Amino acid sequence: MSDTPPESPESPDFDAMTRDIAEVPAVEVIVTVAVNLMSAAAVKLGLTEEGDAYKDLDEARKLIHALAGLLDGSATEISSFHAAPLRDGLKSLQLAFREASLVPDEPGKGPGEKYTGPIYG
């Protein structure tokens, strides 16, 4: 009798997942993570069809800050072809955050502005 439990149909195949991720270029992983952060931030800003149902500015701040850090840290690793639209999306999220805030942050103190510089809106 084996000590390892049999794999159920619901359990993930981590070996296959590792092989799959090994075949993905780093730029694609970075861009995918950035897009996921952008999407999550948009939801937390209330910019989706559901509107304010999931709005949470504290969570949006964290996501935007993480996105800015990722883009700043990977700027030399991804081409401007990938970076330019991500930076535009980040700026749009920062402006949306500023507009959604009842008490706006001072310029340079908003989410991600540590990396991008002040956003005026």
C-alpha cells in the first residue's frame, strides 16, 4: 500500500504546470502579471460593469503601487512595445484613483507615484 494519496481529478498536475511555465518567455510573464494587476485595480476602483459593488480604494492603492513597482523594476527588461501601453494604463489607473478619492493625496504621494513621479489630474 502506498503512502501517497491517489490524485483526484481536481488536483493540479504541478509537473505539467512547471513544464508549461518553463516554455513561456519572461517578457510574457511580466506583461501577464502587469495586466492582471491592472485588471484587479480597475475592479477595486469601481471601473467595471459592476461599478461600486467591489470598490475598495485601499486595495486599489496596493495594486496600483505594486503595478508601478513592477513596471519600474522591469523597464529595462521589456521593450517599449510592451512597456508603453502598460505605462499608459498605469497612469489612467492613477488618475482614476485620484478622482475617486474623497481626500486626494498630495502630488507625488499617490499610489505608485514613488516610481512614476507626481500625477496631476
